Amino acid sequence: MNKNTLIALFFISLLVSGCNSPIEYCSTSETEQALDNLLTEQAIQLTSVKKSDYYDGASLFGTIKIRAALAQIRIDLENIKKVKQDIGGHKSSCSAQLKITIPPPMLSDVDLVRDTQHQLRIIPYAKQLHIDNSNNVFLQNIDYSVHAAKDIKTPTVNFENSSFAHLLDEIVTAVLLKSTLELKAVNNSVVTERLKPIISESLPPQITVDKPPTVTIKENASPLKQDIAVTKPVELESKKLPVAQEVIKIVPIETSIKQAMPSFNCSKAIKPTDITICNSEELARLDNENMQLYKNAKTIDPAITKDIWLASIKAKYACKTTVDCIASAYKKSMRDYVCVTNKDNASCKAEAPRP
């Protein structure tokens, strides 16, 4: 066998080994699907945690609903590049442009909800995560690795960038919260419509008074009054009308009466305690105040706030349908949240356990 034949065989062996190299997995459909699944699971984990941020969040942020919302979002990889491959040939480092496409109606709903919650719209929020945007498309360059072998059909993808997971979490959260905002709007409009006939019946009718008549004297009407001008109007002395005959000024009554609503969705409330809160304006008000204090405390000390939250949930549901008991549970947790946000409060120090 001559030298040229040996060289040819050497290059052929390199080509054959290169065909089986897992570096090709950077751009296969299996790799793209694996990365899609990984990103989806990260978003589901972030959104599912919010069950604890809403009293009846288990039904609102259920995994099935989260997956259904994520299924409307398209995830693609573009401009895929092979960066390097390890010596053993089982792990490849890759780079690409990750692109997610949000349906325009969904994007509009997300911004509507975030406006209501006084949050940044989703495009400015994406820019904070260093994610580029073009209309309803969001883009970012990413690095990922693929581990594959001949006996493994589905490659293992490692993707450490969490920006897109947080973006998907915020989008899905807004989509799921939209139904609760629509319910509140419907409830308020129903209450207003029911109050309109009651308010209209309670208004007294407006009374008006005719103008005083004009009296004229015809010529030769009286032989004793020849010097009176003909058809001259005679002004009557104005007399003050009785109070009952005066024009009544009616002050318009506000027809839009707001009904106190708790922070959770009453249409999905099934627990006796939650139903009791929905039927009590006082408890609904306390629920909203408690939720706001909880969110404030969570930004200061999430660990202690979570302990207070779990204790308050347990105490509240132990009350069942007793209104005073539920109110006391709210007030206790509200005091605790205030102590978290204001650690210098003297009353908090007085209540603190002694060592």
C-alpha cells in the first residue's frame, strides 16, 4: 500500500468520525425541542411559586393553565453556531439567537394587566433583562451546551441564562390574572345597574313656579282714571313665595358606588372562609390591606415574610366562617408585616420574645 493510499484512508476515517460527531446536535430538531422544554419548565416553576402570593392561587396558577398559556408562545433558535467540542466528542458548546414570538392579542392583554397593576409594560421590562424587541418578537443571543451519545435519542441541553424564563413568567402571570380583573369590572357594573332604579326613585321631583302675570289697562276702562297711559303694563309687587312653592335645587347623587372586593377571585372561591370574605365588605377591605402589606414586607425580608404568611393562612382558615376571628387573623398578620418593614417600631420590640 503506497503513501497516497494511506493518506486517503486517513482523511476518509476523519470524515466518517466527523459524521457521527455530536457537535451536529447544536442545530438538530431534538436539541431545539429539548431547549424549548427546559425553558418552559423554568417558567412554570417561577409562575407556580405565585400560588402563595394569592389566597386562592392554586386554581389560578395551576400547572395546566400555565402550560396552556405557554403553548401559545413560539420558541425558536436562529443563527446557530458550533463553538467547540470536548476531546471525548460527547459534549458540544453552541451559540444561537433565541427568539420567542408572542401573539399580538396576548401582548395587548399583558400590557393592559400590567398597567392596572402599576407595573412596567412588557417591552420596557424585557429591555431591563437585556432582551431585544421587534414588535411582538423578543430576541437574545445565548450560549448553551449539548451532551449527546449514540445510544441516547434525546440530547441533554444545559442553558444557564434565566432572562427568558423570567420574561415568560411575567407574561403568563398577566395572562392568568386578566380573568380576575374582568370579573371585578363585571361585578362593579352589575352593582351600578342595580342601584340606578333605587337612586332614581329616591330623588324628589323638581318643582317650578310660573312667572307673575302682566296686567294691562285698556283705554276708557275707567272714567275716573283718564290720565292712565293706554296699555301700560302694571308691575305687581313681588311677594316672597312660600317655602313649599320655591324651586328646589337638586344635588346630583353619585351613581357609581364601588363595591369592596378582596384580592382574590371570588367566582373561584370554594373554601368557606374565602366565601365569607367575599360576602363581607369589612373582610374584603382587610384582605386588600393585608395583601399590600405582605408585598411591601416581602421586598424587605422574604424569609420572615413567608413564615408570617404561612402562619396567617393557617390561622385564617382555622376560623372557618367566623367573621371576627378572620378579622383578628388579618390584623395580626398586618401588624407583623408592618414590623418587618419598620424594624425600629417600638411596639414591635415590645412584642418581641425575650431571650
